[in-house]
Amino acid sequence: MRNRQIRNRGRRRPRKVFDIDITSLLDILVILLVFLLKSYNSSGIILNVPKGITLPGSQSLKENTMGVVIQVSPDMIWVDDQEVLDRKNETKQDYDMYDERRIVPLFNKLVELKNTIKEVERSSPEAKKFSGIANLIVDKETKYSYLKKLLFTVAAAGYKEYKFVVLGQEDLQ
């Protein structure tokens, strides 16, 4: 018996071919591919929505473009995640923050940001140019009169194009 084992050591039995059913694996891969394509955001823009802001809904299919991000909640205003105006503790003396048609702290911050971008643009030929685009993340409960003042402030600061960030149709469901 031991002799036979030693003698047959060099010979191997022919291996059987395994039949693998990969149908279920392909189904899973197709589902993953569809999911990843559906959730892929080609614009590359990531916007943070502050806690106090409820976005309005929309059926628009346009993507946002790069620009300054202005976030407006009922109590505060941020520009590129930096607090510009706190309206929580506003008193009668604080109305000097508002011009006839502009929100002065917001206007000052936007002009400062625009000038900084233009300085960088002049100093480096490869720097991104000033686009003049403002992405507005505004709470849906904001009063129209305040929204009008906000839009005038943005336009007066040199941002000639503004886009409202809203929830897409698939986010509403």
C-alpha cells in the first residue's frame, strides 16, 4: 500500500471542471452599478446646510456651479461657513446694520471676498477667475422683503448671478 502511494505520487488525477453559476453575482453587480450611478454627483460641489435652514423643494434639474456660498437662516447669515450677521439678539440700535436697501455686514464681507479673489487672480495666472456667482441657501420661511434686501445686497457687492439651492425632487420623497 505504501509502495503504491509512493509510485502514484507523480501522477495526478484529472481535475473536474467546476460549473459556477454567476447569474446572482451579476445581478448584484448591476444593482450596485445602478445605485452608484444614481447617487453620483458630477458637479463636485459640496454644500453644508446649517441646522436652522429648511430648504424649499424644486423640480429643477440644473446642477449648482462653483461660487460664493451664502447661507441665510431666520437668525443668522454665513458667507462660506463664516458667520457674518447674528440676528438673534438684534435691538433697535442694531438697525444701522441695514442701509436703505442693503445688509451692510453682508455687503462688506462679499466685497472683501471679491477683492481677495481678484488679488489672487492678478498675482497668479493659474488661479480661478472671479465668477460673480453666489449660491444662496435660504430658509423657506424667509420673508420676501428680507429676501429682496438680500438679493440687492448680493448684486450691489458685484455678484451678478445668483442661484438658489433647493432640495431636488428625489430628496423630497
